[in-house]
Amino acid sequence: MAGARQPREAVADWAMMRQLLLLRHAKSAWDDPALSDHARPLNARGRKAAAAMALAMRDFGIVPDVVLVSSARRTLQTLEAFAPFEQGALVEPLDALYLASWQQMLDVIRRVPETARSVMLVGHNPGLHDLAMGLADPNASAKDAPMLRRLAEGYPTGALAEFLVATPWQLLESGTGRLVRFVVPGDLLPAELMEQPT
């Protein structure tokens, strides 16, 4: 009925909804064998992809409160394309996120203050892909199925997954997220640019 009041439980669920953004670092360079993996920078294609994703996030109106980023050079350089955040997000570089497993990433997210409504984690595969697949609700609606299948196929460099989460951060676990967006740089940049030599 029009104007009918929602059940108290439904209102409470929406009031508790949080946003979790999982961003894989953009494409990095391998042309200097003297560099450690931790010190590898972005290549030219990676910098363009990161800038395109940052612009897309602004277009989507996505503004995180907290940003958790691996201390690797390529993740920090990816994040540089997003700065400054409109509302002054708290940015925390963490050694613990460098090549972290999905369980380690989950533990880091669980320690985020409950006052944060939007959290972005910038990390690495395979942990990031495993985390995204683990969070995705296995009982997702049919309309979400194509996006989930696309996520299952791979998590390219520079890709962004957006989840809605109805639980407190400290209770985050497998199957508690709803995937609402999955964007890869190829969606944003011309094919000829993506195919350019690195």
C-alpha cells in the first residue's frame, strides 16, 4: 500500500548498511630485474587505468571514509590517482596487506572502526579475488548472477568491486556481502589504449 510504513527490521537493516570497495592495484612494471617485488612501480598503462578508475569512482559518487592500502609501491601509486578524497578519507598503508591472503585481509577489515560507513581496500591477487568471491552472497538474486559470473572469471589489475554489507565490520564473514558493482579498466578505456605496449 502506498505510504505504508516499512517493518522496523527492514529499516534497521538499511540503517546498518555499509559499503566495502575492493580495488586491485593497476598494472605494474617488470622491466627492472634489480627491483624487489615490493618496490615495483606502475607502468604507463597502469597509471592511465588508475586515473580512469578514479574518475569513474567520482562519477559514481563513491567517497570512502577509510582507505586500507598495501605498503607496496604499486598499490600506493594506484591510490595516488584517487587523491585527494573529497571528504578527507583516513588512509592507512599496511605491511600486513602486502600479498595478504583473503583471511588476512578480512581480519584487517574487521578492525575498522564501526563509525566508518565506507571502506576501500587496495591490495593484491590472489587474496583480493578470493576475498571478493568469499564475501559474495551465494543466494544472490538472478539479476546479480551475470556480474557474479564475471567476477568469478577473474580480477584484472585496476579492477574495482563494490559490496554492500549489512553486518558490523567486526562480524564480516563469508557470504555477508552483496556485490553491486564490478568495474574493470577495460570498461573505461578504449581497447587500443589497453593493447598498447607497456
